[in-house]
Amino acid sequence: MSIDFKGRVAIVTGAGGGLGKQHALALAARGAKVVVNDLGGDVHGQGGSVSAAQAVVDEIRAAGGEAIANGASVTDFEAVQAMVQQAMDTWGRVDILVNNAGILRDKSFAKMELADFRLVMEVHLMGAVHCTKAVWPIMQAQNYGRVVMTTSSSGLYGNFGQANYGAAKMAVAGLMQTLSIEGEKNNIRVNALAPTAATRMTEGLMPEVVLKALEPSAVVPAMLVLASEDAPNRTILCAGAGGFEAAHITLSQGVYLGTGPDTPERLAAGLAQVTDLHGAQVPLSGSAQGALEVGKAMKAHK
């Protein structure tokens, strides 16, 4: 089965370099018309120029593809709406959104300024919200949409010095969980990609041989699957160095302890059983937690 995007229009944010650039090039190579969005700032979100995006557009056009450049900041909803309108004016539809734009402001939580926490949340989380909100009614109207969020192992599992980034990336995963449920009736599939790739954000942090194995292009196949017509829904794909995995937010079977005065002590004593993942499930929605707990209570009182 060949994955192609002929007739599809894609928006890729943060596509002036690194992983976003590879996403844009790959989509275009397989037939998509691409809006290459990039503020043109540095890894910390400073500065701005459309030249990075335009260079990617030039590369796509030189290879025979179709693309336009856009320099909107994903933190500016009006600018994002104008970007989406630019796509509609040019090609009449938007089929794919890859929320890739991001910045880093790494420091230990004790030393981190709240302004740096807010800005990272604004770019990663609200940037994804703004872009998805702007394309959502279009995708609903055309009864087709593919949205790829970019999460991270730093959010899913934590990473020292990245409290802001990790919080934002886990929030993006939560956004995906609900939007995948809400979009299903309109054939809008929403998934998340957790990449491990060497970009401007990782330069100087790893040996050269490791960086070579972690080329951003190695992550792209997972994005192409999540953006494709046969994409799954509500899936977190992890990718890096040619390896692919799926991350799941699971719910253990747990135990029923009741609500007596000694329940805190019994819970503390039985915590290992509560956290045991044997028989764990991947809930279809948030109500599964309540259903599991009520079910245990009903069984205990029979």
C-alpha cells in the first residue's frame, strides 16, 4: 500500500528547519500542497523572519511540488486564522495539520522564571490549540481531516530541566485524546507523534555518531502514517533512529478498599497491588476510570 497525498493540502508549523522541514518536504514529495509555516525565530523563540520558510518552499518547488510560505507565530490566533485563509484562498481546502512548532527554555524548576514557563506553554499548547481551532470547522465541513500533534517523551515520562516543556507536551497529548473523540463523527482523526530526533534543540547534547542515527528524517515515516487517509485515531506513535513504538496512558485494575476510617492506611499498605499493571487497560475515554471504580464498588456490595 502506497501512501500518497495527491489532492491534499497540508499545513506544517515550525517547518523552516529540523523536523518540521523534513515533514514538509516528505508531504510535498508524496503529492501534498504544503503551507510551510515558520516564525523564523531561534530555538528560544527569539527573532523572526519568513526566509527560513521561503527556503523550504523554494526547495519544494525546485523538486516540482507546490508550496507557499507563511511567517505567522502560532501564539497569535488572528495570524493563524490568516494563515489558514491563505491556504483556502490558494487551494480551497485544508486536509492535514501537523502541529510541530516549538521552543525550549530549559532550566531546573527551582531556577525557572515563570515567564519562561508561560511562553513554552503558549507556543506548544496554545499554538496547537490555535492552529487546530482554525482548521477544525473546515475539516468538519469537508468531512475529512488529519491532525498530528507533536508530544514528547519529556511530557509522557518526564525529563530533568524541562518542567515547562514536559507540561506542555503532556497537555498536547491530553488535547489529542479529546479531539480524537470529538472529531471522529466528521472523519477527523487526531493523533500524536513523540519524536526522538537531532535538531537545533539537541545540538551539543549528544555524540556525533548518535546525532547521525537520530536524523529528523527517521521520524518522518510515523508522521506520514498519522497524516494519511488510513491513519489510526487517538494513537501516540514514538519514533527515532528507525525504531517505532506506541505509548499508552493506561489504567490499572486496582483494588476496592471502601471508604472506612482506615482506608488511607490500607491504601498505603496495598499500593503495590494498586499500581500493578497486570490486566491494565487503555481506556476508550475518561469515563472508563469511573466505570471501573463503580464496578468494583458494586461487586463488593453484592
